[in-house]
Amino acid sequence: MSHTLDADAVRAWCALALDALGRAREEIDAINVYPVADGDTGTNLYLTVESAARAVDDVFHGHATTDPASPPAFPDTVRAMAHGALIGARGNSGTILAQLLRGMAEVLTGDPGPSPRTDDAERLRRALRRAVESAYEGVARPVEGTVLTVAAAAADGAANAPGDAAAVARAAYEAARTALAATPGQLEVLGRAGVVDAGGLGLVEVLGALTRALAGETAGQPSHDAAAPETSATRAWRAESCPADLGSGAEPSYEVIYLLEADDTAVARLRTRLDALGESLVVVGGDGLWNVHVHVDDAGAAVEAGVEAGRPYRIRITHFGAAQEERTRTRERAQRAVVAVVPGEGLAGLCTEAGATVVASRPGQQPTGEELAEAIRRAHAREVVLLPNDAELRQTAAAAAEQARAEGVRVALIPTRSPVQGIAALAVHEPGRRFDEDVVAMTAAAGATRYAELAVAERQSWTMAGVCQAGDVLGLIDGDVAVIGAELAATAETVLDRMLAAGGEMVTLVLGADVPDAVADRLERHVRGGHLAVDTVVYRGGQQSAPLIVGVE
């Protein structure tokens, strides 16, 4: 069933786009040969959309505190998406995507007319057209066969598409796919490599997500649509044959990106100056806030130009040969480190004592890919083992790991889905072992640990264990609701019995911030009384997200 173009649809679009880019990120990175073959377009697009999705979620969370019975206003949600993408835009394609979203927002937040529901399709057509115009305005020297070409084709496909907004989105998506397949014939470097444009592929994923959102799908819901975006395994193009040195010859040494507070007149002068300094210039934004991206040999001059135009901040300078330089500097680094995401102060202290660099995770506010990448840098090691400790962080952690690898760090991502799996992995970590052996041992320990979580239901809903009411205690085993109870300790006892029925040698109990020690004492007695030879260890984790986390090794 088609979905109205409203705040919920925007939130679903962001979540679906983030999921799609997470799955396609490695493939997009692998075919990234233009404008610089630095293999980070997929990661940059993921981080850009992650920032947009987080901004939209913040609007929903803020609105829930004042009016939980209704969603936030549609214009507020669209503006948040565009602003989040602008301030979080990474790389050439990410910056262009941010401007595409901003162009759409200009139309979607305008006056919808007397019948908003009826006008959804026409508003989307106009929004896609304005997005393309806006993106071309932001790029100093547009090149065909790139994401711009794919965006223009999407707008053309939507222009005459009949039907509702979902039908318009689908027409745009199909036209974008057709245009993407033609990019190797439009740009010589793509033709030599035998790949499509990486940024264009990312945009196809984003448009596919819009199609699915307007068809009523949500993130995490399997698609039953035969025309849904393809997976990497079924694409016609491949990156395996792509040679490593596909640059176009002499290229600028640095990528410079910064946010800039400046007026339109100053930005016009800045464009002229930066265009003379380098290439791949993209300046996007408006209303006093801009995102500036340029490839130059003189990074200092690019930043100075920003200072003359206004107030630059969040300045990021990347040397395109940094990976080799980083490898040369690694003599001063530690050999190996572990980075772990943890949801509470107690767990943070425990992991720190074990030698890990920790990243805090708060209820409703997971760390971003950039925060994880920064934690890897902070660990200052040649080799890093990354423990996300949350199933929902898998794609974010993968993007951070790829970013760190591009900076010369050897990173192994162990897909731990719970803090107790991370604790088990840390327990067998031995820095003196060969890296691969250590990763295998830690992965095996995490995989041998079943996990459970006790939570309190916020509303009535259907679960795998039946219908729960608000206030019920839910026992989730390996991510699925297995037990519904009325009281924490009794529900936890049932969860433990079910988990230990398959065997186990060690039970780990991680107590939440407000759970009394008496609960742990009761559960320890229960394990001793009913499961001989099973040891129990208790940690006061201090997490707000769940009253109790359980692990069985």
C-alpha cells in the first residue's frame, strides 16, 4: 500500500537508504575510480546519509517529549534531513547528495497547495527537478557520466510519470538505473575500468530506498517487491577486474572539506578563487551555511580562502597518499588495540581495565561511523579489533573500519551483537599472538556466547512470544522476544533456564543502572540450584538501555 509523503515516510526513507548503502558500501568503494581512485565513495555516502538519518531521528525524539501522539511536522523533518546531510557530507559524492536533498527540501517545505495528499506526486516531480538544478549549481565544472547525470535522468523519468508519489519515485529510480548502466560509455575512466560511476550507484540506492519508503516499507522489513533495488550479488557490473591505478595522471594531492558560515556574495568570490586553485570543486548549502569540497595541491591556500570568505570549521584535510605515509609512521604506534562500544559506565570501566578503547552508546543515540573511526585513531595502533556489541551497529562499524583501513590501519571487525559477547571476546584477547590468530580466538569466544536482554515493554504489541502489554517484562534471547513476564527476576530465571537447557559453563549477568544487587543474588542462587557446574559472574554495567543483560558461554 502506498504511503503518503509525510514525516514518517521521510524517516523511513532515511533508514532504508542507510541500510541499502550499508549493504552496498564495499561494492561502491571498490568501483570508485573518479574523480580520484581513493576507494571511499560508498563510505562517504553512508556517513552522509547517517548524519541525515540521525538529524531526522532527533526531530522525532524531540517531538515525542511534547506530543507523543502525533509525528512531527513534515517540513521540520525534511529540513532536518537536508541540514543533517549538509553538515555531515563527506567527499565529492556525499557533498553532491547533500545538495540534492537540499534542493528537494526547498520544494517539499514550500506551500503544498489546497490538497497536500493529492499533490504529493507533483510535489515530488518538482522536488526531483529542483534537486538536479541545485546540484548542478553547486558543482563548479559538471562532468557527464557521474552522479549528476544519474540525478538528471531520475528527474526526467519522474517528470511525466503518471500515478501517485510511489509511482513517481519508482519511475525516477528506474530511469536512474538505466542512466547508471550507460555511465561507462560517457566517462572514459569508467569505460577503461569496466565499472559504472560509484556516486551514481549510491544515488540509485538512495532512490530505491525512497521507492520502498513510499511503498510502505520500513527498515529491517524484507522487501517482497520484484522491482526493488538489486543486491550486489545480482548486479550486472563487477569491480573485481578493476585495476588499482586508474587515476587520470597528475592529480591534486589533497582533499579539503569544511563547513563555512558566510553570505552569498562572499561564497561567489570563494568559488572563483577555489576553482583557480584546484578541481572537483563543490560548494553547496545556503542561508549562511555552506559545505565546501575541493581537491588541491595547496591545502593551506584553500583553507585561507575560506577564512577570507567567512568562518570555516570542521576542517578536514586528507592527503591522497596518506595511506602510505600512515604506514611509515606506524613504527611509533602500539602493535594492537581493541575498540569496544559499551552502553554503560560500569561496562566502560571494565573494558578500559581490559585494555580496550571504549565508545559510549546511549539510549536512542548510537555512535556514528565518524565517532567509531575517531576511536580507532585514538587507539593509535597498527592493528585494531573493533567490537560494536550491537547488531544495529554492524553497518556503521563496517563503514568506520573501512575508513580506518584507508588511513593505513589494519582493522578486523568482529560482529558482536551484545556487550556480553564483547566481554567474552576481550577475555581471550592476547596482543602477543599473531593478529589473525587473535581475531579467530576472539570471534570464536563471541560466537560461543548466547546473549539475552531483559527489557520493559513501552506499549502493547505483538511479539514472537505473544501479545505484551505496556509495563510487561520482556525476555529477548538472541534478539527475539522469548518470554513475557510481570517481574524482572522471575522473567530472568525463565530466560536462564531456557538458555541453559542447551548447556553452558558460565553465566554473565550485567546489571542496569537501577537494578538492585538482590536481583543478582537471587539469579545466582537459581543457577546454583538448578544447573550444577555452571559458574556465574556479575558486573554492574550501569546501562540505561536494559535492566539486565545475560550471557551464557
